[in-house]
Amino acid sequence: MKNLICCVCRKTVFSSLTSMSFSVWEKKGQKLERLEKKYELIECKFCGHVMCEGDYSEEAFNLLYSRDYQDDTIASRPSIYRDIATFNLPYLLSLKKLKIADFGGSSGDFVIVLSKNERHKLDFNCSNICVYDFRLTTEKARGVTFHEINLNNISETFCLNSIREFNYAFCIHTLEHLVDPREFLTTLYDISSDKEFYLYIEVPANELLSISQLASLVCPQHKHYFTLTNLVKMCTDIGYELIRTELVETEGVPRIKCLVHKNAVAAPRTRIVNYLHDREQRIKKTTDLIIKSSSTLITGLWGIGNELYEMMKRFPDIYELAKNSNIFLIDKNLAGTTYLDIPIYSPKEKVGTVENIIIMPKEAQTIKAIETDAVKLGYTQETIINPYINNQGEM
């Protein structure tokens, strides 16, 4: 259980409940062998959240959700979809020009029910509906846009670029399958900092599970087992405003129905643990960028301070590149001095020589000043790189 973090309370202490296995046939030539993987059901000692622990790598995920895998628990019960539409109708009606996203919507069964039953009341057409899932079926709702994306990693550039603007999202019996549902919900929250939207989440209700339901609902494909309390805690901790919840059993399916809202004017909530993780990722990203740039272009690092100090201390490759003049250190205030016996040049000295400028300080005002100075000196905008910008052009 090393390095495990609870998606609800962020604690790292778990107790084991039971073990389970999952197996599939593997064909080797003409011989069939049974490929087995072991999983463990564990419980957070602080908040009581239950989850499955084991191999959830991309390769294992493809085994768990092979082309033959089908979970029609909800799709085979249209009354559940109709109930979801009714539950959300007052809030759907409050929005003009609906733009709907269904995460985990497979073939679009839910949006078909929504459009058939409520279309005469709602301001939307099928072209404003997008369905996103790991793997799409061949039978898909007409007029609806479908995107096959990795819901376990929607923060990657390809996935972010695939997600169209939305103001109402559905996540129906999807969250329990994800490796890190907290990261998924946080990414949705952060996708557009100035936009507001409603998000309807439905997952199996852990507190309503009966003995007869355990065999179908407790399995490695269901990585997380939420209670209403823990689902609400995770959502509000991220920054969502709770609108409405309900615990209900429909046709033998125990359901948590949860509607949350992201307010456009709500102050962004950055938790310390998220900030620290983000900082580590940015240091690594900047290091990789410097190494890649210096392999093909003459590269200068502008701004000699704590960021460069931390980088050289942790990544000796950067020091070696500077020592061997594969990269140049640039700073208008420290020009003419040396750092670790490496000369520091003025920005003006390297105009016409340096092909890429990578900005090292991360303060917004300092970055803006460097960008302005660089352009005035004759560096082109294309050669000035700010490594602290995210995929959407925001810092």
C-alpha cells in the first residue's frame, strides 16, 4: 500500500478488507492460458473510503476493459436514465443554449433519452452534445459528437484539446471506474477558469449495497466505492458548490445522485498538496525542455536565481550543459560575474547567437519584464519561451 493516497481525504493509511482476483484467457499460439491478476479491497483509516488496489496500468486497464467487456447495468434500465433527466430538468431549464458533455457516455444512450423526453422544453440541439469515453461503440447516437479519450488522464494535451466548451456535464456510473477520480473532477473544474457549469455525478451507493449485489458491484473494474458523505466531501473540497443529492435504489441498483455547480466567480481553491505536486511537475518539465532545446539549438537561460539553483542542485545534467557551454546563463543584473565557475552574460551580448531563450524566474511581473526587454533587444517572440504557461496559455 506504499504511495497510495485516498482520493477523499488525501491520507495514506489503509487497512486491508479482502483480496480478489481477475483473470482472462491469453492465447499463445494454439494454447490458451489463464492470465490472473490479484487485487486487494482496502479502506482508508481516516474517512472510511473503500477502494481497490492492484495493477491499474494502461496495459492492465485494457485487460479489465477488453473489447468483450460490457456493463449494461444502467443502459438496460431506461427508467434510471429517465429519472436522471427529471432530477436535472429544473437546472437544465435555467440555462440558455445548453452545451452538454457526457463523460463515460459510451454510445450516447443517456443523451438519446434526454433529447427524446425533454427536447421540447430545453434550448439545445444534438450538435451541442459531446460524449467522451475510453472506447466508443460502433452504434452511436445520430448527430452527437463523440471523442475517444483517456478519462484517467484528461489533463494531457490531446484530451484537453478534444474537450469542447460545456455548461452542463454528466458523469453517470463512471467515477467509480477511474484510477484517480479526484484528479478527473479537479481537471474538469480547472478546464475553463472563467466558466460556470453544472455537473451531475452518479455512482453506486456503498451504503445501500446488499449481499445480493456484491458479486456484480464489487470487482476490480470498480476501483472506488463511495458513500454519499465521502463523494460530497471530495467534490466540495475541490471547490464545487453542492446543489442537490439523493440516495435511492432503482430496479435493484443502489444509486448516489449528486448535482454540483462550479461558480464562474468563485475564488480558485489551490490546496498546498496540489501546489507542491504542480511545482515538482513544472521543475521536471522545465528541465526536460532545457535539455531538448539545447540538443538542437543554442539556448540561453535568462534569470539567475532560486529556480536555476534548485534545478542545478537536483539535475546535474543542467550544470554539465552550462559548464560545457551547451547553454548560456543570462542576467542583465549579474552580467560579468560567474556562478559555479560558469560565466553569466548580459542579454545584449547574446543577441544573434542564442536561438532559444528560456525564462527561469516564475513570478509573473518578472516574466513580463524579461519578455519586454528581450523583444526590445532584438530577440523574436518565437524564441522566447515561458515554461510556466499551461496548455491553455494561462500561468
